[in-house]
Amino acid sequence: MEIRLSGHRAYRTEYHIVWKPEIQAIENKTPDLNPISGEYASYFRDYEYKRHETLSLIAGLDLHSGYIFGLVKERHRSLEFIEFLKKVDNYYPKDRKIR
């Protein structure tokens, strides 16, 4: 989308941000079993798993271009969010307004 302001071109970028804290990282204790004809028709996965630490995911989507930014951190603080915003801001030209 293009906006003209006093003879200069200024561009506006619309952005959607999602912040998901405390995503649990898990790992299967045993490998998945392939289907066996006559016994079971689909993959078999054991219900037991090993827990790892939690992670925080911050993702953003440019609604015009479809470009996706992502940042995964071990902590969930405003410091990580500011780091993400700086990453987004550095990607676009300085004359572009992000909202």
C-alpha cells in the first residue's frame, strides 16, 4: 500500500505479532513403530516422553508481503520482545512506517 505525503513517498507496513511463552519441548523415549500388515494400520507412538526446558516463541507476519520473522528464546521478558522489534525495524527501510 502506498501513501503520498507532501510529495514524498511513504510506505506503510501492517504487521501481526504472536508471542507464545512456555512452549514445552519434548522428545519421544522410544522411536515410532511402522505399520505392520494385519497387526495395526497406522504408526504407533508410545505415550511416554522426555521433557526438556520451555521456550518462548515470538513470531511476526508482514500482512502485505507474507514475510515471517521468528525468534526463539529461553526466557520470556520484555528484553526479548525489544530484541524482536529491533530485528523487524532493521529489516525495513527507514521511510517505512510499521503499524
